[in-house]
Amino acid sequence: VDYVKTHKQRDLVLEGDIRVTWFPQLGLETGKLSLSQRNSSLKFASVENARLYVAWWPLFTKQVQVERVVLDGVHANLLRHPDGSTNFDDLLQPADWMGELQFAVEKVRVLDSTLNIHDEASGQAYFVHELNLETGRLADATAGQVQASLRLQSAQPPLDLQLRLNAQMLYDHAAHRYELSQMEGQAQGEAGGFSELLLDWRGRLTAWPDQHR
């Protein structure tokens, strides 16, 4: 809590006990926790329960191999300011923060979560409900499978869609590139004046955030 306050100027609140297990993996489980906005008492995000499991042996060779991450009941408020910055920029770490450590995650699961997304420049607001996400192995410059389902709503433009997505996800810190390839998705619901919309799509999405591309 003190570290987060000093280095991130955010309030971290732990509402339950933290449990640690040692065998067969190094495990950490929290109760409910929440994080404030930067330099504010307003809530940025909360998690009902978080579980993290790390393999022991790779630690001796300067590798962090996370076997499993489970986040249950994530609720986050994401803001994009008129200047293009966001309210989570300070939480995104550069690639060199781990020094010589090599980092990989075998599986991530996000269950029954909610995101409120607000663009202050355009005034648009989107609400993501019933978010469930599961990934395969995630490692720098290595593609991994991702599956997601969610409900997306907005008042303007009028939108209420159930979405499903399967894709290969790649992040390359050195090139600052993020990519979804072999993407297959489906959207069903109301959008663009259509009340019984059904869309299927295939494709690829590549982003270079630092180049605004």
C-alpha cells in the first residue's frame, strides 16, 4: 500500500486477507481490493478476488513463469482525456523495468467483469458488461490464443451488442506493436438502427500506440 502511494500516487485498499501457498507453486490469493484514480480518492478499479500462481524452478534462471492468473469481478473506469492521455498511462510499465528477467504467462482468466469507458474529447461513453476472457500462453513477441465474450452498450450512438471473439494475440515491446490476427468474431443485437443485427467477421488488427497508429 505504501509503495503504490509513493510511486503511483494512488490508494490501494485491501479489504480481505492475503493468502500465500508455497507448494507445488508459489501462489497468492487476495480478497477484494480496489485502486483509486491517480492523486484522487475516486475509484479507478476494483477486483472481487485475484489469484496468481508462479512456477518455482524458472525463478532460479531469472525467468518469471506465471502458471495462471485469475481475476474475478473486475470493475474499472477507463478515461481518455482530450489531450489523448488516459487515466491508466502511469500503470503501463516500459519493457526494461524487469532488467534481465524473462516474463511469460501460461494462462489468464478474467471472469464476470465490467468496464466503463469514457472519451472526454468526443463525449462518447461505452459500457462493457459480462466480460469473460481467457488466454493461452502470453510472452513477449510470441503469439497466444485469446477468447472473449462481452456485452457492449452505449447511449450515443445507440448500441447493445453481445460480442464473441477468438484470435491470436501478439505484443512486441521492443517494436511497441500489438496485434490480433486470425481474428474471428460475432456480434448480435442492436446497432446502427438495426434491432436484430447479426454480424460475423474475420480479420487482423495491428496497433502502434506510441505512433498513434
